[in-house]
Amino acid sequence: MSEPLSESVFTYGAPQLKFGPGASDEIGYDLSQLGVARVLVLTDPGVAATGHPQRVAEQMSHFGIEAAVFDAVHVEPTDASLEQAIAHARETGPWDAYVAVGGGSAIDTAKAVNLLTSNGGELMDYVNPPVGGGKAPTSPLRPLVAVPTTTGTGAESTTVCVLDVLEQQVKTGISHPRLRPTLAVVDPALTLSQPAGVTAASGMDILCHALESYTARDFAAYPRKRPEQRVPYCGANPISDMWSERAMGLLATSFRRAVHHGDDADARHEMALAATFAGLGFGNAGVHVPHANAYPIAGRVRDFRPEGYDADHAMVPHGIAVSLTAPEAFRWTFEASPGRHLRAASLLDPDHEHGEGPGTLPAVLTDLMRDIGIPSGLAAVGYGDGDVDDLVEGTMKQQRLLATAPREASADAAAGILRRSMELW
């Protein structure tokens, strides 16, 4: 019996992109070119307080477009909050297009609203298995313009909507190419008011996007797929590598400045570019162990309240949840591609000489995390050794992400990473 053929094809997809200060002033014109008449703008209360969503909506009237603002997006969306937004859109629609102004929460909520108002069924029908039904949309979605006001999530570039399923206490997602926004409008000026704590957390999300896609299983290491089997996350490839490396180079010069000097327009501009580049990379290569661990870390939170977030509930922001196991995850993945891990360390900290072992990249990460005020490990956000089994259970539900890991991510491996992440320094 012959050996199965290895993969020789990788895929690449991205939204249209408009980048630069003032880009958000042109959304009315951009939508007018799509021939839309009614637009729903989605945002959360904190971003609504800045006035940006209302300004975006008001400029559409100059092009004969009727726009309304839904400002009740839940920070860190849940199945309940998404269903509330979907119900609102269905009751007030039909809408010709959607605009999301905010962080990943607003963009992911808009993706879910777009999916469920363009296709039938219930939300859980589309959630990734084994949590949900994994149904694929059968009808095209409406145009979606994503306008990030935080630098980090990459949601404006990706085909994924992330949510907490409350009953199961797990964070999971919906993934399909049709969820990718039509247009990403990245205006660095919108991020100047981002608090330091949010900048630090969302910046760690950028960093993990770049690192995880750069160290992901190579696309050619998979068995050959048929055309209908291809998925957006195809593994590390030459194009995603290019975006990831460039993102890490920008983070090296701008991340600490953006956290400690939020009014530094150049740092904000570089962070917005890094977020965009990392999104273009991981939106095709994929992410792996730190993100898989992050879902249960965020989903099982008890009473942690992060600095800089205007939320009335306990939460571990996604960027913090991802970062807390990243040092130990990359210590574990080192043996799969030592050269890539050492190259990443040199890109992130080019001014220092580094060792050649598995602790090199973790040391660079923990130095950065200390400098920008990230919690010092899982214990600092309320977890202990007695929580490891529950966290592992949640991690192992993220098979879509773990399939991209460069080593086989068993439950035992996940448990070891989580235990070693309780206190990072």
C-alpha cells in the first residue's frame, strides 16, 4: 500500500484593506460603492462613549445611506450576547451591510449577526464541533466592514468568530471563509484613547498571533487534501511567514512605547501595522497551543478584573489569556523547529544576545510581560493546580487549533504546560 501524498498546496485569503489616519472617515463612500441603502453599526458601550461609532454612522448620510447604531455588544461575547444582537438585527432589519467599530468583541459579534441574518438556523448550529454542530453557511453573507479600535485581535482579517458558551463554560468559535470581513478599515488614530492595560493585553494577542503562525505545523507536513477539504488555517507557509516576521519586527520597536506612552502616535501607528500584518499571517497559517489554552482560561474565570477594561463582570481578556501559557507552550514546541524559535527571539529582542536553547524565547516573552504589566501566571488570575484538569478538558475541545500545533498536543502535554504556567516569574 502506497504512502499518502503530502500536501503541496497552500491557500491565502485576506479582506480588502484601507489603512492610515483618517481611513475611517471614508466608510460612507466605500459603502456607497457597494450599493447599500441600510447599514447597522455594531459597537460596545465603552467604544460608543468615544463617539467614533456615531461619527462613522453619521457620515453615511452624505451618501444617502440610512445607518443605525447597536451599542450593546458584550465585551468577550457569549452565546447569550450574540443571540441578543442577532435578535435585534432580525427585528430591525433587513440590513444591506454591517459595520463593526471596536475590538474583537464588536467584530466577532458583527460576524455572527451577519451569518445568522443571512442564513437560517440557530447560533449553536454553526459553532465548531464538538461544542456545536459545525454547520457551514449555505447562502452568501452581506458586506461587513470591520473598523478595529484596539490593536491586537486581528478579527478584521480572519474567518473566525469567538464566543463563550455559558452552559458549557468553554470559549470556542465559528469558522468559515464567508465570515471574513469584506473590508478592513484600520485607522491608527482610533487607538490613541486605548488604555495601557488594553494596549498590553491586545498587544500580546498580536505577538502570539505572529509567534503561533510562525511556529505552526508546516503546510507541507499535512496529508494531501481534496479541494473541498481545504480550510482557512493551512499551516505555516511562505506568505504567512513574511507577515509574521514583519509583525515581530514592528513589535520590537513599538510595543513597550505604546503601553507606557499611549500618546506616541508613531508607536500607535506601528502597533496597528503589526496587528494588521499578524492578522494577515495567522488568518491563513493558524494558531495553536496558547490560543487553545486561552479559551478555557477565559471561559472559566471566577473573579479576576483586569485594569483598563470597562466591564461589569469578571473576565480574563483574550490577549492576557493567550499570553499566560505562551512562554511554556513555546518551550514545549521548541524541539519541532529550534531555528524558528531562536529567530523569533532575535526579532523580538534584537539588541541582546540570546542563548540557543528552549528557554530563549520564553525568557524574551517573560521579560516583556513583566515590563508591560501582564499578570505573572495563571495563579495571578485566580487559578490553581486543582483547576488543571478542567482547563485541560477545555483545551482539548479546541481540536481545530491543536491540529496546527507543530507537535502532537496530548492532554498530558497540555496539563504540563498549564501547571508550569501557574507562576512564570
